[in-house]
Amino acid sequence: MTHIAMWSGPRNISTAMMRSFGSRPDTAVSDEPLYAHYLKVTGVAHPGRDDVLAAHESDWRRVATELTGPVPGGRAIWYQKHMAHHLLPMIERGWLDRLTHAFLIREPDEMVASFLKTFPGAALADTGLAQQCEIFDRVTERLGRAPPVVLASDVLKDPRAQLEALCDRLDIPFLPAMLAWPRGKRETDGAWAPHWYAAVEASTGFEPFRRRPVELTPAQSRLADECRPYYEKLYALRLRA
């Protein structure tokens, strides 16, 4: 069994990546399993908060036990989509050593411009980049080598090449089924899907890459500058298909 923890930040292609892995017949997927705990502890008023807390486990210990246990449906692979900022400081880290880790990043200017439109008061901790680097360092030290890092724009430019390279690093076979999926909702989508997943529910594959012009406000520029050292650390070690 392979338990894959994909650590991402907001305003990335994380849900499309979950769709991609969910298209594999040998793979189960989980959608942000630490989100309910994050909402309960932080008290943040995200859209659908009450629905999330009602529908999902909010005790991180129970979540960790489940995520390191048998793969749902008896499948060979378990793809777990995580937002890195959901891994709050009080959560013990030992259980992470039982997972196979990968990291999904996006250029700071693009991420921040999109993120602050929805959450104008967001800070560095809300981007997940510092947490990604913490997990990355832990995994690298334990394994003696860097785990795979995927740049979102690289995936959109050449999905097949990037997914082949990622699967090779995860020691699983690449399947062409990962390149396309049916439109619609999934039972595995989180209770927050009605608020965020309209675009991915309408999709049938990765959208073509388009470089969008980005003009940052002073507040956005400050946050992007804070993000950049963490991003550049991971970017330097990204997959080169």
C-alpha cells in the first residue's frame, strides 16, 4: 500500500490533481482531511464552516490514525490532498513518517493575487508555504533525499510529462487515465465543495496553461515577498520532466 500526502497551499490546482489521481482505478482519494480540525481550533469563519464541522472528523488524532491505516476500498494507493496550513503547530508530527510525501507549489505573485481577493487579511501562515518547507525538511532528513515538488504551471503546460515524472518519484505506475475525468461532483469531495469547486466540477482535465498578467497591491506585494524565500527553496528542487 502507498499512502501519498500531497501538500499544497490555497489557490493552486490541488483539486484538479485530486481528480487526476481519483481517475485511477487503483487509487482512493481524500479531500483535506485536516480541514475540520483546523476550523474547530482556529475558529475562522470560512464558507460552509458549520457543514464542514458536521460532516468531517475534527479530532486530528483520529484523522491521523485513519490516514495511516488501511486504504479505503482495499485499493493499492491512497492519495490524500492536504492544505499545508491545516497542519497546525499542536498536531504531533510522528504519524507523518508513515506517509509518502509530495509538494505542490504555485508562483507567489499569482497565488497571492488570487488568494487575497477572497481573504484580504491573509498572512504568511495562511499560504501554507512555511509549513510545506517544515514538512519538506522533515521528510528530506528522514529519507536522505528530497521528496518530489511539482510546480502547478509545469503541470498545466505538460500534464503527461509532469505526472509521469511524479509517479516515477512516488514509485507508482503512471496511468493515462490520470489525464482526463468525467464532469461532475464526487462523493469524496469535502462538504465545502459547493463553495469552491464549481470550476473543477465543470472540468474534464487540466486546463491549458495561460500566463495571466498580475498587478499586486502594496499589501499583496508584501505578502508575496514574505512567501518568496519559501517558494524559491522548493522551486529549486521541482520536478524537471
